[in-house]
Amino acid sequence: MLIFWDQRLVCLATPKTGTTALAAALEARATISMQRPPVVKHTPSQRYHRFIAPYLRATAGAEFTTVALMREPVDWLASWYRFRRREDLAGGPNSTLGLSFDAFVRGWCSDPQPEFARVGSQARFLAPPGKPGVDHIFRYENMPRYVAFLEERLNCRLSLPQLNVSPPAEVTLSPETKALLRQHMAADFALYESLSG
């Protein structure tokens, strides 16, 4: 999470949406940079509005605008799947080594979810039901639009490095698993499809 005091702007860090590269490009300009531990870096909208927004409002005497990225839901899960195939996770409960992407997605759709598939939901992160959500959500796949927004708000030019890239892997789904995912991830698909681009 990056907080820009003068611009009254907060960039929430949706997991698996290039947040490491964004932090590398913007951290020096941020008034507050919350990068570690990951649970703080990836503070979801609900926790931001409950704990951080009231403090910012009280100290600044103004509301802060929140902004974040959202990745296409299947691509987002594919990124998690590839990320968890890393050799340093081999043999651990989060590892997806030896699993197909189809099995990973079926795990995500299970109740309870196996440890390797517990990655959350972008919809719950960005727009929890009945709670305040993020003011501006941009599609990860249209990064130039998000960068242009930040450049205008922060009055600077941005160049994003390519960091934290997950290893390649086969990420195909059977028609049955696609249908199951559409059902279980309906809120994520609805939110993503509502975004203008």
C-alpha cells in the first residue's frame, strides 16, 4: 500500500497485479509505503476503511481517494498457480508443483479450500459486499490507463520495471472446470466485467 499525503491518494495493493513493480516505481514519491509484511502490503479495502481511512481523515481533515488494479479472474488464478510452483515452495502446503492448473482451480472452488488454493478473492479484496469499496479500479490488462491516472494525480512520469515474474506453466482448464469457476467466482467476474477498461 502506498499513501500520497498531498494528493490525498491511496494505492491499495491487490495481490498478483504488479504491485512490486508499482512500489519500486513509486515508493520514493510516497509519503507512507507499507511493503512488509505481505499482510500489511496487501491490506484489503475493508480493513483499509475500518482502520486506516479514519486515521487519515482525522489527521488530514479530508478524505483520501483509493485506487487499485484488478486482473482478469482466470489470469489472476493462473498467476497464483505459477507463483506457487516455485522450487522454494516444493513440498510445502502452498506448493502447486505436481498439480495441474485444472486441479488448482478445482481446489479453489472447494469448501474448504486446500492450503495450496487459499488465495482469496479479488472481489472481496476490492469491493466486499455491504462495505465501502475502492474508489477507482483499473484493469491490470490495461496498465497504461492506470499509469496515466497515477501520472496525472502525482504529476510525474512513471516507468514500471518488470519484477516478481512467476515461472511459466500450462494453464488450461476443462470446460467443466471453467463452468464451475464461473459459478464460484461469480462476484469476481461481475466486478471485472463492470470495469470500463
